[in-house]
Amino acid sequence: MKSAIAALFSGLLFGFGLLVSGMANPEKVLGFLDIAGLWDPSLAFVMGGAILVGLVAFAIARKRTLSFLGFSMKVPSQSHVDKRLIIGGLLFGVGWGIAGICPGPGLVGLGAGELKSAVFVVSMIVGMGVFELIERRRAGTNPTRSNSGWSATAQE
Amino acid sequence: MIEIAWSSFTPWSALIGGVLVGIAAASFLLLNGRIAGISGILGGLLTPSAGDISWRIAFLAGLIGAPALWALVVQLPPIEINAGYPALILAGLIVGVGTRYGSGCTSGHGVCGLSRLSPRSLVATLSFMFAGFATVFIIRHLLGV
């Protein structure tokens, strides 16, 4: 319960940040990605502002094994760079460049009642589901159970 | 030669909004002990495990609820989406697969990963930034859409 309330608070703040910054506006994002056109560098300031705070937070987190609410710190420990990371990043960038929407602003647009954001978000979830199916096939688990991820999600 | 779009350049609201995003990621890290990576939080719901569901839904509810709450007080800032439906579907599918395959998006790798000086996240961020710039260049300047 504590974790859900804290998560709700963080999610709200994250959404407000995206709205204030202009990052929730796909046209503005595309203006940033279009360096060959009239370039709007604003979004570099969004990243800069967020990382400024983030650097402090992660410096504090590094010295702790438990969070301030007593949960274990789940910070990734992997450090190797592999093909998956780069190909996944490139793929994501192509999708980002097509519509100017990344996952966070997509969800914020959905919450603002934008039909186009909703279509993007549903497609994104389908894409994530496709990824899970491919992973499961590759892991060699029973393919007849390959739909379980979907039905389980639908029940939440 | 880069030309700046001065009329749409909004450094202050971008910086303030960025700081808010940073505070959100910081509070999630320091309270919940987790990385505020949107694609990971959402994608994790597709293979749910016990005790790992409510905080994900709560975070996403906050993110989706933010504009609704905002609209109760003041008018929402513009959300302009010029892409057509086929492009949105294609973009969504690619973003869904790519973020899961590459273990993160703008928030997880871009904000949190760079903040914790992760070499993996730096590579991922450079990859999606490069692809984003290249895709917009191809669409707007080579295809002229």
C-alpha cells in the first residue's frame, strides 16, 4: 500500500513534468529531432534539468541498501553493452521519430483524452506483447501457453 | 548549418519541467527503490508476478491521471499530433518492441540511466537519439512528408 501511494505520487509528478516541459507535445518533440529544419533545442533542457536532479538522487541511492520506505533498492547491475541494447535503442528511436511520441508522453496524451495517443499506446502494448511472445518462443517454453501474458494482463 | 527556431524555443519551461521529471524519478528511486522507466513499468505488467503489480498500476495511474488533474485547475498545454493513424500504429508497435528489446526508453535510459552514469544507458540513449534524428531527417527532408 505504501509503495502504491508513493508510486502514484511519482507518476503524477512525472506527468506534470512532461506537461510543463513541453515533452508531452509530439510536435515539439519532432521540432527537437529535426536538426536539419528549424531546430527547437528545448528538449535538451528537459533532459538536462531531469539529470541534474537525478545525479543527486542516484548519488544518495548508491549509499543505501534500502529505500526511505524500507524497500530494497532495485537498481540494474548489468554493465555490459550488447547487440540487443543497441538494436532495441535504434528501433525505439525510429518509432519515436515517426510520431514524436515516446512511452511517457504517450500515456500522458492518453490521459488528456487524445484518441491518437490512445491508438499509439494500444499499438505500443501490442508491440510489447509481441516482444514477450518472441522471447517466450526463444526460451523454448510451451508455445500453447504463449497467450497467457495477454489474458493475465486483461484480468488486472 | 543549424538554424534555431527561436520562436518556439522555451528553455525555462523545459528546464522547470525537466527538474519536475527529475524529482519524480528521484522520489520513485528513494521511496520505492526503483528506476522510473516507463516502458519497463508498463511492459512488466504483461508478465505480472505477485506483489509486483500494484505499484506499477499506481505509477501508470499517476502518469495518466496527471493531465486530468491538471485540466481541473488550468487549461492543458497543447498536445499536437500530426501523424496519421497508420503512422501512429506503426510507431507504437516499433516503440513497444524496441523499448523492451533494448530494456528502456527516454525515461529509463535517458533520464535515470544517464543520472546513474550507466555506460549501457549512454549507449542506448545515443542509439535512440541517433535513430530519432535520422528518422525525422528521412521523413521530413528526404521523403518530404
